[in-house]
Amino acid sequence: MTLEHKRPRLEIEYCTQCRWLPRATWMAQELLTTFEKELGEVARVPGTGGVFEVRLDGEGVWSRKSDAAFTDAAELKRLVRDRIAPDRTLGHSER
Amino acid sequence: MTLEHKRPRLEIEYCTQCRWLPRATWMAQELLTTFEKELGEVARVPGTGGVFEVRLDGEGVWSRKSDAAFTDAAELKRLVRDRIAPDRTLGHSER
């Protein structure tokens, strides 16, 4: 968390060759719905070569390459929550 | 069109109080699918006060306030196409 008031930018870079737009859309939608007040924006960035990366203000949150396999929305929400709203509970998805 | 190679950023700012996320998502999805190779990214930006604005690299493309009523996806595609890929045909949606 920074001290400035600008809300963080989350970006999802996805591989268009792999047709991962729907996957990126789903994740983006879940995050925008959950962190509507905390996030400044959610961007989807078309990429290539099997990329699927989630970044907060440019810093990696989750990467298909380094973290192996795909994450699910609940895990991704926890990762984002831990960085932008650590005191917040995510309700049933954490139980 | 600029001479640099960086592909343009499109952003859609939508009013969360009006619950326009699904509308913003639909428009973003249409544009990302059509301009997958031309756009560098598509961002959704949560806003308030009835805002629904589409911007390309910060420049207004369409605004609910100034353009009145809502646009449809085909019109928005034409507006974006005119700026980032003027030679391109949009197929059946232009007929």
C-alpha cells in the first residue's frame, strides 16, 4: 500500500493465440465486482506466447509461468486482497 | 494515429452507482474482440455520478453526457475504427 490516494491499477495480460480473452474477462469481472471501491481500474492487455499474468501497479501478483497451472478466482481475490485491502474479509470464498 | 509503435489504450469509465459494469464489460469485450491486434489494452475504470465515457489514449471517443442516450456496440466500433484503423472494414455491422 502506498501513501498516495490514487487507487491501484490491476492488469491482466493474456495470450490471444491461446484464446484466453474469456478467461481474462472472467477474472477481471470477479475482481472488479469484489474490489469496486479499492481498484482504480482493471485493464486487459492482449499478449502472445502463452502469457497469463496479473499485475498490480506493474508488480506481479500471479503468473501462469512462474506459478504453474491456472489459479481460480477465489485464490486471485485473496492475493489481490492481501495487497490492497488486507483487513477485509472475502466472505464465503475464504471458508 | 501516432508514429510511435505503442498501441493505444482504450478506457471505459462507468458509474458504479448506476450498476453499469455489465454494460462496460459488454462494450469492452466487443472492442477487444474486434481490435485485438490494434489495441494495446482495454481498461474499465469504476466511476460515479452517471459517468459513461470511452477514451482512447485519454481523448474522448464517446460520452453519455455530451452524446446523449447510449450508443450501441456497432457505432462505438466505428468510432474507434476511425481513429485506430481507418482503412479497416467492420463487415456486416456496417451494412
